[in-house]
Amino acid sequence: MELNSLIQASYEAFERHSRGGQAVLLEPASRYRSILVAYLIAASPMPVFYYAMGPDDVNVSSFLTGLTHDLASQRPIFGRHLNQAYFGVGAGDVNLTALYEALVADIAELSDEPFLLILDEYDRTDGADDIQALIEQMILRLPQHCQLVINSRTLPRLPWVSLIAQRRAVILRDSELVTENFYGLPTMEGKIHLDVYALGPGRVVVNGTPIDVWEGHLPRLLFFFALDRPVVTRSEICQAFWPELENDQAVNVFHVTKRRLHKALQFDVLVHENGYYRINPDVSIYYDIMDFAGALVRGRASTDEQERATLWQHAIDLYKGPFLQGHNNNWILQRRTDYQIGYLEALSEMARIHLERERPEHALGLLLRAVAENDLYEPVHRQIMQLYAKLGRRSEAAAHYQKLVAQLKAEGRKPEAETQALYEAIVSS
């Protein structure tokens, strides 16, 4: 196939699949990723803004300085929010939430219409923990009309599986959508095989034998934390588990915890390479989180109703309970929310399929199951109200809305405008 045809196929795949996420990662193994970036800049019908990471981008300060300089040359007003929130105060005095919001506010003003923001040569920032944290928060806050494209020679140290589960990211390999094993974990059978289940209380099985003795919960949670990203640094681990300790103390506790983890599994499951910790590449792994996210991605992309139904149901069946149920570490609570979003999507989409098949009671059962999982998630409440109305049960739709109003009021919130409008339409019909 000619190069032009290959690039066109990659571009068409980008157009087709990029709608599935706020961020698009051009997988490092992609042969034509840099050519695709050039093609997007030259041929995309949307405005495109471009920044190439440089050798000086070793921390947030240098990154924001370079980004502001380059984007201001493309859009002169860029940086006015950052100048107030970051450059106008000392680095030690910066409120991180205010920084994230200022960056996103500047990005939102790059264009009034849908646009692409390309971060090229992203691997130059591999060693900068603070930049990885900034980009993660940026992806979570990006306005709907902005799509971030990341081109990197290495897999960025971001929690891609959780971003994919909550429909904030997709990974493309040339003309293909990546739908499984997003971190390239070994899956072929070897001397050691792990079956890992994080949806629910959390279980680890080594060569068919469940691990029940961990010498405390920290070694077990350290293992799950290492699976959260392609690789992790020691500082990221210490910050997640022992933020209150001095660095030397945290490092000592980490090494003790790592030894206990290896003792529990009876082999060195964490290896240290080039400054990063990762799962031992000689171990084959089945991880339910990867399976779950893969089912969501394939369900979103499929155009075949029966295949979609099978995939949504598979995602539902995999969800045995909240992520690492019973633990309340901050990073666990965040991931629990991320995967719950994917579960609610699967229930909602499966309910739609039942409605298309004229099975309203099956649909209602799934939607009520979703509400039992998260009783403040308004898109599902709207589906329930619409379904009650369709069944001629308007009084139940109204009662459902009033119950939601009371629940939100207890949280200091009001229903979204879309929910209020739906209620008014139902009661006035």
C-alpha cells in the first residue's frame, strides 16, 4: 500500500475513533504517528494548535513557560489566566487547583469552535512527575470543544485505563483502535501466571493458587497501584501511600512494603528499570480492569447491535463491585469513581438495547441497578424518567424526580438544567 494511502487510512481512523475521548494517544508503536501529526496540522478542517516538548521541559514551570510562549505566537491572548494564577506568584504559593483551572481556561479560549491541541515529542517529559500530574488533571478538565493529541516515543506515564473507562481517552495504533492490554502487559503463558481482579474486594491468584497472606494491606495495595499506570516512580508511590512522611522515611517504608509484597507472591513482581518500577515482564497476567476497559472501548466502536449487546453485557458481568471495595485511600477512591462511570455507561447502553428490542421492564431493571450504584448520576435518572413517561407512568416519573431533588439538596446541589427541563416536559404533557 502506498504511503499516502496508509496516512489517509490513519487519518480516517483518527476521525472515526477520536470522538470517543477528550485525549487521543498516538501509540508509540504506530509507524506513521509523526506523519499523521504533520497531516493533521496541514489538512485538519478544525483549527490546530501545536506544541513540541523541548529538552528544557523538565518541570511544570519550564513546561508552562514554553507552552505559553509558543501558543501565544499562535493565539496572542493565550496565557492571561496563567499569568494571574501561576506566573504572578511564587511557585511555592501556587494553588494547584487554581493552576489547573487557569491552564484549562487559557486552552478553552484558543478557539470558539472545535479544535485540536497537539503535544508532540511528549517523551521528553518522561522523568517529570509534576508534568504528568498536570497533564492528567488537564485531560480531566478539558472543555468539550478541545481535543488533546499526544505523540510520544514512549507510553506516557498516565492512568490510561481509567481515562479510557470514563471515556476521556482513546489510543490509536496507526489505523487501528487499541482495544486491549493497553500497557502491553505480558499475556502469554509462562512459568508464572497471575489472575488479578480489582473490581470488588480485590483478589490475586498465582498459578491457580489464591494469595491470602499479605502481611498487611499495604503490600497488596502496592501491587494494584503498580498496575494503575504503565510504569511508576518511587516518588509517585511514596506520595500516594505516605504523603505525611519525610522522604527518607517514606522510602524506607516503601522498600519494606515491596519486600513483603515479593514474599507474599514468592517472586519479585516489581522490577526497577531506568528509574521506574513496573510489573515483571516475565510474568503473564490477566487483569480484569484491562478486560473491562477493552469491552467498553469495543462496545463504543461497534456498529453491530448484537456485538454491542454482548460487549456491554461482558463489561457488566466483569463489574463484581466497586474498585478495591473496602479500601479508602485517595487514589483508590478516584479510580473507584472512574470505573464506576464505565459501569454506569454499560448499564445505560444495555438498557437502550433492551428498549430497542421492546423490553422496557428489562431496561428499567438495569437503570434502577445503575441508580443503586450511584444515586446522584443524573443521566441515568433522566433515562428512568423518560422510560416511566413512555410507559404512561408519569406520576412515577414525577416522584422519581422529587426523590432526586431531595437527594441533591442534601448534597447542597440542584438538578441539572436538562433534568429540570425534562421534568417540566413530563408533567406538562
